[in-house]
Amino acid sequence: MHRITSADPDPPRELVHRERTYLILMATRMVAIVVAVVVPGWWRGVAIALGVLLPYVAVVLVNQARTRGTELDPYAFVPDHKVAVADRPFEGTIIRPED
């Protein structure tokens, strides 16, 4: 049984999120490459390290599985209590019509 809070995200919405994350990281890499060419000193080393490591980080970050149904997911509804319908199927008063 699947609950709505544990369902996979909408594929187009997930794709937009992945594309946006990847583009932001690759734009940061381009800035790091320009900084590596322009700035002297130890900043050059930091910029080169970013230029080399950001593609790997971007791919890993974009391809990671998203956590659904937890407090970490801003779009998920997490109830305070988890009560399934099958936990108490016969609780309550049954009203039968009088014959």
C-alpha cells in the first residue's frame, strides 16, 4: 500500500529540479575556472580544485534519491500520528435499520 506522502515526485517537476541543480553547479564551475585564470595566489588553487571536483559533485547530487515523506522534504505532508484504516476496522457503533 502506498501513501501519498511516500509516492514518487511528479517526473516533470523532478526533472526541472535536477536540471536547475546541475546548471547552478556548472555555472559555479565556470566562475571557478575564470577565477583560476585571473586570480593569483592560493585562491588559484581553490578555484582549480572547485573546477575539478564540481562535475563529480554535480552528477552525484543530481542523481541521488530524494527522501520523500520526511521533514527534510518541504513538499511532503507528515502527520503527527500514523494510524492506518486497517488498525481498527470495527471500532465504532454500527447502526442497523429497524425491521
